[in-house]
Amino acid sequence: MTLQQLKYIIAVNRFRNFAKAADACDISQPTLSAMLAKLEEELDVRIFDRTNKRVVPTSIGLRIIEQAEKTLMEANRIAEMVAEDKGTVEGKFTLSVGPTIAPYILPKFILHYLKDYPNVSLTVQELKADAMVDGLSRGAIDAGIAISGNKVDDILEIPLYTEKFLVYLANNCCKEISEFNPENLEHEKMWIMKEAQCMRDSAFSFCKARGIGKHIYEAGSIETLIRIIDQNGGFTIIPEMHQAFLTEKQRANVRQLRDDFMSMRRVSLYIQKDFIRERMLNTITRTLMKFMPKAMMEPGIVKYGIRL
């Protein structure tokens, strides 16, 4: 049994397809199949049930794959310890970013990161919080950026930045109000997007007063909400960084919310509690600080970076 064989079974489980797994491992499909067959023969068990149409782990196969993920995660720590000791920033790094955050940070993040850290093989996955936590627990991803408040054993949350919510209004909706309090929002037509706006403590009356107002709708994106409002009236709330996506005419429809805790969303970096690649984590924060407003970033991050 080798670490390489463990990587192969993890890849097969991820893709549930031998051709895709072989491509991800940069080997031929016959080689992958032969290595898997050799491992199954050595262990005297079948790890996958496979037909022409599907590849599915057996019950014992699932347990073997789970242990393989843990084994590889621990083996990788040796290389990580050496890299940290040498002060180098290189190797593979897999980052998860939440889908309601990705549009605002990923384009510039990738641009700066690839330029500044050419020796890092960066992979970015867009995952919701539950999938991110699962990936961190299994060692499938190294770190995740998501909305704050995902409390999970063995996962460390590091606050990154805080973003205000703003009100986006239709042309005929409360234009005379220059700044909104939550109570100002309860008597108009509300349009919401559950995934982006109903976030624990952040979205004040949208989650607490779903029965107030004429109608509440749930859309698939903030862009959709804005187009709905432009055509049908009413209002919604948008993250501060979404202003860059608005036209000049649409920006005239944006209003401030009272600057308090409930009109903001907090974004954090998530890692395993025993994660040791401090320098690698600081490549994330340094990259974010290249294009994000300094006032949004966590003061401790700006001053000291991340210290594990």
C-alpha cells in the first residue's frame, strides 16, 4: 500500500469516474485501474463497485477512503512543517469561497494571487458553508472563506472583514429618505434572497419580519432581485461591494442603513484547528488587502496578519 494508491482511491471517490480521476491524477486510466486493482488484491476487499454506468464505494470502501483521507492529511503535514521551517511559500493550496462572497472578491483575488505567488498551485472551489466544513474536516480543502458564525468542533474561525448592507430602492420607493432604520423597511414591498440575506444575525428585519410587508419573494441572485425591483418596485438589501456591479443610474437608488451590528455581514476564514501553514494563510490576507477597503478588514489582520 502506498500514499499514491491512497490518492488514487480518493480521486475515484471524488469523481465517481475512472477517466476523470485519472486525468486529475495526471496518469492514464489503465494505470489508475491497475493500481486500484492491486490495492484491492492486497487488502482482499473490493473498494468500489463498478459497472459501465457508475462507480460507487462499497461499505468497507467508504471506511477505507475516510481513513485514506486522514492518512494523506497527516502525511502532508510533514512537507508543510518543512516548508514553514524554511520560510517558503509553495506547494498546493485549495481554498473554498462561499457563493455569496465569490463574485465580489474572486476576480481580483485570483489576479493578484497568481502574480504574487507563482510557486503556489492554487485551486479555488465555490462551496456553501456545509460543504466547506465537510471539506475541511476531510482534508479535501485547506481553508475556506464564508459568512461568520459556522461553529464546528475542530474548525477554527478567523474573522477577516465586515461588510455593510445597503438598501436598493425602486425609482418610486421612499426616495426622500437618505438613511434607513430597520423600522423604515417594514411597510414597503420586500424582496429577499434567502442564501445571501438571511444570514443569522446580519439581515435584521428580513429574517425576523417575514410576515410584514405586502410580499416577500426569494430569488436566485442579487442581480435578479435588482432587475425585479427596477421593473416592479419595492426594495432589497445588497452587500456594500455590490455597488461596483451597478450602473450609474442604479447607484442613485442606493441608500445607507444605520451603522449598527445588525446591518452588516461578517466574513471569516476557516481552517482546521491544528493547521500549521501560517505563511500560506497570510498569502490570503495580504492578497485581500491589495484590493479591499482597509476599513472593512479586521484591524488585527491589517496590523499583525494571521498568527497560529
